[in-house]
Amino acid sequence: MYMIPLISGSIEIRKNKDKLLFINSSTNKIHTFTTDEKVIRLINLIGGKKSNIDIFNNLVKFYEDISQTDVNNVLSTLVDISVIPQVNGRLLRQEEDKYQRQIDFFSSLSGNDRGLETHKKIENSHVVIIGVGGLGSWIVYYLAQLGVQELTIIDYDKVEISNLNRQILYSIEDVGQKKINVIEDKLKIINPKIKINKYELKFTNAADLEQIINTRVDFVVNCTDEPDVFTTGMLTAEYCMERSIPHIIGGGYNHHLGMIGPTIIPYETPCWGCYELQVKLPEWHEYELIKKRTQTAPSLNLLSSIVACIHSFEIIKVIGEINVPLLSGKKGELDFLDIAMEYDHFNRHPECKFCGKSKSSVENKSL
């Protein structure tokens, strides 16, 4: 056994006579042990710098009857009760400065000490974002901050001055430049380790993704609404369902309303094809279009960022295996005026062209 132990940041240690209490603020659990002077000294030597061997060599100077096995047994007990995370302490120290707060958050959320494990799943993931405008620019920003190490961004547009009121990462100096180039430069400042795959492409066919993506993909987010969210959502679903890739159909605003979800886990949750069969469209939807509206959709950066936050949390819940996605089988509408959410629920449909009774899951072709 070799380790460089470090006490979890959520642990407080108190002594009451011959009792030692380990109080975990994340789980609200308290472990109590009978203690002595040797154990107290051992605890004080744990700090992420000394190995278990170094700790023994220090203690044996004061206690001739102590053995390396004694030290290892105490450390193993502390690992078993999550006082010491089940990772090399030195590795944890390297992550600590930048990501420790979110590692603690994930530990608290899961009710155990798997925060670093969850963080590593997020860090080692590859997420594809289609469209980096009012929604997509915020999502890539959040994912880069969270530590995602590989992002594929797809957009054909250039930065316009009208983007600056609601799309993060762009500034007045960027007007006229390609969005994918600006995004790459800004994200590498936030997360120098990040790998950015960028494609100047207008998303019009599911085959577009097949031609440019040839590596493992953990999640796809549709954030483009040209010609409309329903159409681009169907293209995204066509690509992802065939390859069993989790995805979100995002994008779209309507004055003070923000469109949320759904989050789709292929062949486990209702998909966009199921939604197509169950959505209740207005009667006029089938009428002949004589003239399109000319007004662009009203929007506000505050609404864009809230919608992006919800979607980003859905992404990391799936990738990090934290919890069941909130938006499975639900398409939400967030009313920004009173922060109320209304959901349009839908179920898996036996006649769905993607996941109906005649379909079955397939291996992820991007592996």
C-alpha cells in the first residue's frame, strides 16, 4: 500500500476526552472512534504532502511499538469512512485550487465522497454544441469553466453588434469575426487545457455531423433555430438516436419565455420523434405561409443565461452520472416575468420513427 493521504475538505475533526469525532458537512454523518495520542499525532501529519511511509517514519521516532501496518490500518479506516478520498492525495491537491469547490458540491449532491470521480467524468468528456449564439455561447462558457476538456463547436455565423447584448464571450472588437474563432480564443483563456474542434458550417442535414465528427461523443446540444428549433431538433435527433448519444434540443425564445429541453437518453427516455407525434400544434400551423414575419425574436441576456444554466446542469448530470435529468420527457417553458416553469409532458411513442417498437438501440458509431 502506498498513498499520500489528504483529509477531505468537508471533514471537521473534534476531540472529546478519549473520543475522536469526524464530522462530514457534506453528508451530515459523524463517525466516532476511541483514540489515543498516537492517532492524534498521525492525524496531524496528514496533509497531502507526506506518504503513509513518511508518516510511519515520523511516528516511529516517538513510539517504538508502532508499525507500518498500524499506520496503514488507520489510513484505510479513514478511507472507508470517506475522511480520506479514495484517490491519491497529491492528485487531489493539483485539482484543489481550481475545482475543489465544485468537487465538494458533487460530493454533497451525491451524498458520498465521489466528487472527484464525478469531476473526472466531466473533465474527460466530449460535448458537441451546434450553434454558439444566444444559448450556445453561454453553454460552451459554462462547460469550459466546469473543466470539460473537449468541445466541438459548429456555427457558420460572424459576430454582429446586435449579438453583444445577450451572447457572452463576444466583444465590440470581435464584430465581423467568425464566431467559432472568437470562441476558441476566449475558451482557451478560461481553460488552457481545453481542446476545441471548430467547424464553419450551417447545419442543414444530419449527414453534416457524420462527415465532421469521427471520435467518441458523450453529448450533443442543439442550440440553433434556423430555420426553426423543430427542424434542427429533428436533424440532431436523427444523428444522435442512430448512435445512442444523449442530447438536448435547446434554443428558442418567445418574448419573455425561454424554451427548456427536452433532455434525451436514446431508448431510455422519450425522444424528439416521440414529441413530434404528441405535440399539440395550433390549427394555423398547417395553413399556407404567405409572408414570413420580419421581426427577430426579442431576447435578453438574463433569460439566455438562465436557460443555458439549466441546460448545462442537465448535461453534467448525464455525463457525470449525478442524477436523473430533470427534462426527460418534458419540454419546458420558462416565464422570465415570474420565474415560473410550465412543462409539456410527453411519453415514448410506439410509432416513433426513432425509438418506436420496431426500433432498438445501436452501438455508438462514433466510438
